[in-house]
Amino acid sequence: MISVPLPGSRPMTLDEFLEWKPDNTRYELHQGTPIEMQPTGDHEAIVEFLSTTLIRMAGEAKNTYRFPRQALIKAPDTETGYLPDVLVIDPIALTQEPRWKKTATVIHGSSILLVIEVVSSNWRDDYAHKLADYEALGIPEYWIVDYLGLGGIRYIGTPKQPTLSVYRLVEGEYQVQQFRGGDRIVSRLFSGLLLTAEQVFNGG
């Protein structure tokens, strides 16, 4: 996915952004700046595969998780709203979300079970800004699917290679486990997952 700042746009509050955002479009707000998210075909194949797989698993386990496609996550203490590639929400917790009914916006990390971001050309958003904000919100599990190995060496090592990083919240801080090639992905939320990193990178 390619992220493109809206040309000539002025800084917006999150409320202004939500009122402005056109229907059925993919925009995020980064510190007051609207960013258009332009997906590639490979990116969408991975998102579709993961969404379909996890929705099926939740159904088989009779879990009532929700998987909204257009919901925003508000970052703490800033005019920032993220639109995750895959978002898994606890429907019971949504009753405590003041922005949910009108704008499908989540402000409490306790409402969120899992966030997945498929790395775009601007990988720093996923590895730095979103990682820090999701940790601050207390989101228990965060995956970064870097199917092209774009992330910085400090995040995925050297030589760079396709890497799926699973961050789990432990005592308020993220700890990471990384998966490559034929490694089977380990998820706290989806403990019965039978997927390898390579299957995800190939979109199934």
C-alpha cells in the first residue's frame, strides 16, 4: 500500500477529518494530515487472505469477534486516526466506545483484540509510529506483515527478507517474535492458527 498526503490540505482535528472523509475511501489522519491509502494488488491479496482465514477461525470457535473494514483507531494525545488492514474487536467492549455508533472510531485499546498492518512503502509508519501508539493504547497483539522485507535493519535484521512480526503486550510493553519462510505463525488470540509466514506473504 502506498500512502500519499492529500495535497494542499490544512491540519484537521479528528472530528473534522471524520466529517470530511468521503464514503468508501481509505484515508488515515496522521497528526492532522489526511493520508490517502492506495493499496497494491499484492497488499490486498494478503489482507483478503488473512481476513478470510481469521473470520473463518472465529466462526468455527464460535467467537463473536467483529472484523470491521472501515473502523478507525484514534491514537492517544494526538489528532491521529489509523485505518488498520485487519482489525479484530471485542463487540461487548464497544458499548464503552463513545465514538463507535456515529463514526466507527475506537479510542480504547481494551476494545481491540488484534491489529494487523501489511507494510506499505512508508514502512516507518508501521514499525515506529503505529507500533508506539498501539503499545500506548494497550492493544494486546499487533502483527506487521512485511512481505517485501522493506523494514529497517533494526526491525527485521540483515540481510533484509520478508518477515512477519508478532508483537505481544507483556506488562505494558511489546515483545516481538518474528516468522519467516516456513515458520508457523504463533498467535495468542488465534492459538489454533496453522499458517506459515510464506503462506501469508503469498496471499494463500
